[in-house]
Amino acid sequence: MNTPLFQRVAVIGLGLIGGSLAAAIRQQQLAVEVVAYDREADDLRAGVALGVIDTAETSVAAAVQGADLVVVAVPVRATEAVLAEIRPALSDQAILTDVGSTKASFVAAVEAVFGQLGPRVIPGHPIAGSEKSGVHAANPELFANHKVILTPAEGVDGASFERLKSLWEGCGARVLAMSVGYHDEVLAATSHLPHLIAFSLVDTLAGEDQNMDIFRYAAGGFRDFTRIAASDPVMWHDIFLSNRDAVLRVIDHFSRDLDQLRDAIEHQDGAMLLRVFSRAKAAREHFTKMLSGQAYVTDMNQKQVTFRMQPGGSMNGDIRVPGDKSISHRSIMLGALADGVTEVRGFLEGEDSLATLQAFRDMGVTIEGPDNGHVRIHGVGIDGLQAPRGPLYLGNSGTAMRLFAGLLAAQPFDTELTGDESLSRRPMGRVADPLRAMGAVIDTAEGGRPPLKIHGSQALTGIHYEMPVASAQVKSCLLLAGLYAEGATSVTEPAPTRDHTERMLEGFGYHVHRKGATSSVSGGGRLTASEIDVPADISSAAFFLVAASIAPESDLTLRHVGMNPTRVGVINILRLMGASIEVLNEREIGGEPVADLRVRSATLRGIDIPEDQVPLAIDEFPVLFVAAACAEGETVLRGAEELRVKESDRIQVMADGLAALGVESTVTADGIVIPGGQRLGGGTVDSHGDHRIAMSFAVASLRAEGEIVVNDCANVATSFPGFVELARETGIQIAAEGE
């Protein structure tokens, strides 16, 4: 039995939403008493008879008297008049909310009647409904697994907000919070415009001469789309008039786009149609994944995924891990800027790469796929990108954000780059500062963190930049900016980093001058479309290399792994530790070396990791720490400051996770010391949303003596889709909970 959140809830307006809320509150025992007022006496009597409410009141004032929560559930245009009746009877301590589809109109009505928006006035909007209306359609399950948006003002009473939030959650809803203005803009686009189009389309077709046949032979898609035209006309009349400005903006936008499609059909512009249709199809699939929790999501929708591993096991099989993320990112970027059509095979269909793909679609690039790793990019040329309609959301991808910063710094339009909570904590000053030296105008949040606001139409001038810290992302960012800069742009790195950008630029016919530790490009050139075969990602392969090395009786083959000399640090380090790794069938595909790797169980020994190998294995160190914990003797890492500003402070987070399993280590300013030869127990680890941390502790379970639970693993899908299935197939006893 639930403890009631409220003593007396008064619902003003006993239609579908008001009645369903009243019924849910009663069913879940969230209030001691639920009363209602409606101007239709028959509806009130039905509400009592159906058990929707406890008591029917004869006036608004009588319903509100003594209520500690008042819910206004009337048509939005009637709100102000109802509030005038509520005011004399409303307690100062009562919470006042509504269920209307527009929030600015409710706020305006409250201010007109009460003079101000008090601290206990909390506008609300449940995103739920039905073709049926009225109290007879009231359904206590209507809000289960649906969103409810609350739009509290800045001075809201926190305790009141939490009580109202708890009430909606008690009805089964997921509660989100946003500003009034943002709510009305979003709903104008996602709800109000589709309803307007449905009403208009049905009205238009009903007036056609063949109207009976049009409806008789209508396919399922037509019926599905126009179903919402059966909604309450009075309610929607009120909504459109109340949210006039936001609705007009989105109608104007849609009308312009519809005119462009009409012109494309009239002039047989197939390229235009393909661009719009493929972009729409991909966007629909992309955002469907986001909303179902299969892809990265904004904080308000974040799904919690937990890995649970049983101890022990061995690794065996013949597998190919997903395509290289770094190359997948760059293939989309350069393919979009090239002249002609670029074919990409082996594309990583992880969420980071898909975010990059979606961003270029948002900038007017036609991209077909991905379809089993195959992507076809219709390049728009070096100067062909179009202004996106809103911020470019890059999920969890630091690579995308830093490379985009260089690419967009000289475009003739402004852009804003945003990401998820993890990406929003990562420093971007390391790219913003040298780009500013080239003439770019970039604003960052506090501490040089995202979002990045890039002001276009800036003339860039080439510079020479000595990187203080080795970083392929910074180097690539400046080289991409150099494509648009006057003169030469050169970057000197203190230690070798991955050179995928340089190799791929050459593959697209853009010369990169490379001499020693310096790479440079001259602005003003063109890129020519190419074919790209993305090799398997060595960073993803690293988890299986370590797993098969530390687990007894293991023999695992990894196919088509990228062997770029700037990426093979993990193999070099493991071999120095005594790992048994054979490199087989070496070849070069599309300018990138690849090979098959056979790895078998071995007795590892601790080493002093050579500092020249650190930049070549920067992303693989979390799982190398697991190898070090299982080795005999001490492993020492130095010169790895970069690890502290990845998706998490990977040095400290790994040390904390190892400590949770009983493994001691010593964290230093630029590295870690792991004694090795220690027993791994069971325990619970917080990955801090870092996908590589989560996967590393999955590998650790092979040598653990108890169950390992890793929290906050949703972001594993950002770099390694299908990791759990592949790990289970090869021998890790892993289950993912909450997917």
C-alpha cells in the first residue's frame, strides 16, 4: 500500500486526461481523497459511478476548498476563466498544475489572475492520449511508460516540485523538466504540426471528387497517419490559437521545405528527392533508436545498463570485431567534403560514428545506409555544406567534436556542437585555442568545455603549431581547418599519434606533407571521392587480446584487424609482457595495413612501459591495467596525462575499480604503478559512463574469484555494438541488465 502524497486532490475538468489522472491516483492510493468538478453533471455522476473519483463537487470553489493539489484539466482557452473561480478558494500551500498542451498560455493565465507565478504553480503536460474522449474513456494506465513534462519556473518550491513529480511517477509516468518556451517550441514541431497536417490532409481529400474511393482504397500508412485527425476539434482549436507563434514558425519552415519538394518533382530533380528521403529515413531510424534506448540518449532519457559477470572462463573462437571507429568517423567527414560518391565498407555502426553521420545529413549531405557496414556518401565538395537547423548533437564522441571544430571553423554559417553529459565534461580548449590563433571565433562553456559555439564566415590563416601533448584529435582538427586556411598549416607532435587523417586525406587526393614529427597541408585544394574498406578496430580487439592472454586454455583468432603503425602499441606492450600474439596474413587495404591476429594464453610479467609506446596505446590502457594486475611483477606507466581527460579520468577510475576488486595500485600524476600478481576478488565497479572502463572489467572477470558487477554501462554501445554477445560467444560469462 502506497503512502498518500496528498490529502485532497481536486481535478477541474473530468475528460479523458483529468479522468485518467484521477483514476490513476485512486488506483495507486496516491491521495486520501480525489474530488472533481466538471460543468457537465452527467460526467460527474459517471465519474463517481465508474470509481474514477471519490466525490463530485457542484462548483469549482467547492472542489478546490481544502485541496493540497489542484489539477486544471480544461481546454486551454478556458483556463483563465477557471483560474478566476479557483483563486478565492485556493490555499497558499496548495500546488497548482495543469495538463494542457501549451504552457506559455497557462503561465499567462495564471499571471493574469494571480498577478504572479507563485512558487507552487507548476505547469505540466502528460504526453499521452487516446482517440476516445470523455470520462467514460478514463484509463488509470494511460500514463504508464509515457512522458510527463513539467515546466517549473526559476523560483519554484523544490519540495512541491518533488511531490508533484512523485505523483506522476506513481501513475507510471517518466517525468522530464524543461522551460516553458522550449516545451512549446518542441511540441509545436512534434505534436501540433502533425495534427494540423492530418486535419488538413483529411479535409482536402474529403473534398476531392473521388473521395469515397480515396478512403476506400487507402493503405494502412494513410490510416495510421490520419488517425490523429479524429482528435477533439475544440481542444486542437484552442491549442493552435494558444501556441500561435511557435506553431506559425514550424508551419513556415515546413511550408518552405514542402515547396522545395514540389519544385524537385516538377523539375525531375531526383538528387534532391533522394537527399531528403534518405535523410528523413535515416533520421527516423536514428531517433527511434535513441528513444528506445538502443543508442546514446540525452540525460533525461538515459537508460541504466549494468554488466554482471561470473568468474572464470577461457577465450576461444575465430571472430571479427567491429570496424575502426577513428577511420569510420573520418570516412564520413572526408567523403562528405569530396567531389563524387564515396563507398565505405566495414563502417562501424556504433553510436559515435552514427552521430557523425547524422550531423552531416543535418548539413545537407545525402548519405545512404549504413546497411551491414556499407555506406554511400554523395559528397557536396569542400564548400558544399549547408547550415544545420539546430545544434549538432555528437553523443559521447570527443573525436567527432574536436574534428568538427576544425572542419566548421571556416564555414559560412554558425554552428553549435553539443554532446551527452560525459562529453560535456571534456576539455575543448586544446582545439579551440589553436583554432583561435588561426582566426576562428569559438565560444566554449566554463573551463573550455562543450557546448562549442563556432561563428562562421571567418577567414583562417595557416599556422605552425607545436602540440604540448601528443593528441591525434588535436592534430586532425588543425589539419582539417587547414583545408580552408590561407597558406600552409603544420602541426608538430611530441610523440607519434595515429595518422588516419593524413592517410585518408592522401587517399582522397589531398596532399599531406610529412617530415619527421610534422605534418602540413595547404589550403584551397579539392578532395576526390574514394572507396574505403574500414579495418576491424584494434582498440576493440584489445579487449580480446588481453582476455585471451590472461584466461587459461585460450586460443582466439581476430580477423582483419587494423595494424596502423601508430595504433599497435597495445600489441607491442603485451608482447613485452610475454603475450603470445601471432601476426598473420599481413596486407594493405585502402592505404591501411591489416592482419589477422592469433592470441593464446600466456604467463604475463610486469614491465616498465616504454614511454614511446604510450601515445600508440592511449585508448587501450584501461584493459592493459587489467593485464598488469594479472601479471607477475610490477608494471609502471608514465607519461600518460592524456588518460586523465578522456571520457573519465581513466587512471583514477581504473585504480578505484581495481581497488573494489582487492587489487592495490599507486596513482601518480602521469600514470600508475600496479604491483601485479594479486588476486582479483569480486565486487561492484562504477564505470563513470566510460565504455572502455566497463569492457575492461568484463575482461577482468576471467581471472576473478567472485562475481563482478559494473554499473553505468550504457555507453558501451558508443564504440562497440554487440560487445556483450561477442564476449559471451568467446567465453566471458556476462549478462547485461537494463538493456
